[in-house]
Amino acid sequence: MKEKTYLISAVASKYNIHPQTLRLYEREGLLIPSRTKGNTRVYKEEDLKKLEFILNLSRDMGVNLAGIEIILNMKEKMESMQEEFSKFLEELKREFEDKEALFEEKKNSIVKFSPSKVTIFRNDKKQS
């Protein structure tokens, strides 16, 4: 199934912004849409989510373009770090599972002695 895409005019209309604003975001590197073979900008759902984030920062929080760029870069780095941390935790989990399995194997291989079967040898002869 092909991913749904939107042209610049549809996106501008949907978010009540001028198409030139979208071009500015692209020039600033904040939002990079895909291009068709004819070089027409097409926006995917992922682009729209990012645009909503940008507009929230700009409209609702009063953040300027430089601030938006910094926030987007930090957000990207944090997501990357979160992904790396998740991979590390999964690796650690696998390692502990392996060690736990080894521990259980060793524990089960130990011969258990019951006190009733242990014989103590005594030397009944008195030593002179």
C-alpha cells in the first residue's frame, strides 16, 4: 500500500499557513519534504507530524526559527540516545538471561547430599 502524500498547497491550506512558510522551513532545514520526479514537494504523514510540532513551538510557545532548529536537533539526539539505551537494555537483558540459564544448569548439576547418607568415620582406637 502506497503512503499517502500531500502537495504544498494542501498542507498550507490544512494548517492555515502560506506555502512560502513551508518553503522557508525547508530552506532553514526544519522540514524537508520528499520530491517527485518532476521536483514537486510532497509531504508525508511523518512530515505533517513534524510540521505540527514546529507550528506548536512557533505559534503557541513563541519560539523563533533558530530556537526551533535547536529544539529539533535536541529532540533528534534524545530519540537517538533513547534508541541506543533501549538496545543496551535488551543486550543486558539477554546477557542476564544467559547467565541465569547457566546458573540454573550449574545449580541443578550439583550433587546434593542428604545428612542421613553422610557417614562419619571415627577412629575408635585410642592413640597412645
